[in-house]
Amino acid sequence: MEAFDYIEMKVPAKAEYIGVMRLTLSGIANRMSFSYDAIEDLKVAISEAVTNAVEHAYGENESGEITVGFGLYEDRIEIMVADRGGSFNLGEVKSETGPYRSDEPVEKIREGGFGLFLIEALMDEVKINNKYGVMVIMTKYNREEEVDMDDDQISTIQ
Amino acid sequence: MNLSVKINEDSNLKVLEVSGEIDAYTAPELKESLMPLIKEGGNQVEVDLEDVQYMDSTGLGVFVSALKASKESGSHFTLRNVQGRVYRIFEITGLSEIIDIKAAIRGGNE
């Protein structure tokens, strides 16, 4: 099996911890030598996933936790965001997602619903499992490494 | 990770200088400052995002609400000095086509 380092954190399902997860991921991705732009993409993706969990997983008077796991592989990072709430209707959230289309009148534009769409646009692979609560598993490859490898190959040929 | 909003008013020109990060935690504060100015009607409201390096879909939600409200109240709503990374979020979602955005001069429209 492919070797990887794994880091896991649990945070209360509260909006004030979204920034904490973003900073944590930024530190991890920086350690893995992701590019500046890739780190910014990762920050948005994790914030969107944690925001979904904060907003949909638990009721107003209910307190809950969000588990975030990071799998650090040679060529990629895998991020898992999971809640154990039951009230997140994934089908509904997914059906409301997507970019703005220019034929839509202004009054009809959704105010939410860009979150999952952004995750899918910014990450390389996204899987969503909603058997027990909702779990988002998203992967981003470290392109910089690929470029380096190609560079090496070119230099060997020369 | 906090947000601060400063309002400069000169008759019907209202400029909101926003600095910090816009996410689900800080967006309510932005919305509270922005919406009353838009709803007043007849205002020229400019949101200056020069010092905002991070924004996600919750920020988009606030600006979509503002755009809708501005159509109803007859205010005009503009974003200015939008930084490259933040502009990208508007572009990916297609909202850059409908919101009046003046990107930052440096690398804003890359």
C-alpha cells in the first residue's frame, strides 16, 4: 500500500473554526510544496466543505463536531471533511449548485449554492458520501512536482 | 482572520473599505454594513476590496444579495480593487459577468 502521513482534527461545528481549518491546511500544503495558487484553491475548497457542514449538519440548538482528515501522499493531498449530522439533504444542496448562467435574470440568482460548485472547480477529484452524515473527500495533485519531473526528463535527454 | 469595514460617505456616494478575510464567520458583518446603504435607494455604493485577500462563496452570497437589492432600490453597486485571487472566484462562478467589478490594476484580470 502506498505510504502516506495522516493528520486528523476535530473542531466544533461553528463558523469561527472555518478560518482555523483554512490556516491548518495552508500550513500542511506549504509543507508539501504546493504552489501559491494551489494553496489558495485548497483554502477555498476546505472552507466551502467546512461551511456546508457548519450550516447544514446540525440544528440551531444542536452542537456537533466536524472531523477533518488530511492524507499527505507523495504527489497529492486528500482531504476529508465529515459531520455526523442528519439534516443535510445532499440531493437538495447538489441540485442548487452551479455557475451563474447569463440567461438567468438577476432576481433568480441564488445567494448560496456556489460552494459545492467551487469545490468541484478547484479540486481534481471530489467524492461525496452521505450514508452517516455527510463526508466530502477531495483530492488535489501537486502539479509542481509533475513539472519538475518533466524538467528532469528533458534534461536527461539533452 | 477577522474583518473590518469602514464606511466613507460623501452625499450619495458611499464607499465601504473592507479588509480581512470574507468567509461564513465574517460575512454577516459585511452584510450588515452593506445592505442598509443599498436599500436606502439612489446611492452609489462602492465596495473596496483592496485589502481582502481571501473570499469564498459566502462572500459571493452577500454580493448577490446586494446586487438584487440594488435593482429594487435603484442604488448602483460596484466592487473595486478586487484582487486576483478573489476575482478568480467571481470568474469561475460566472458572477463577474453580472456584477460591476473593477479589478485591481496588478494582475486582476489574469
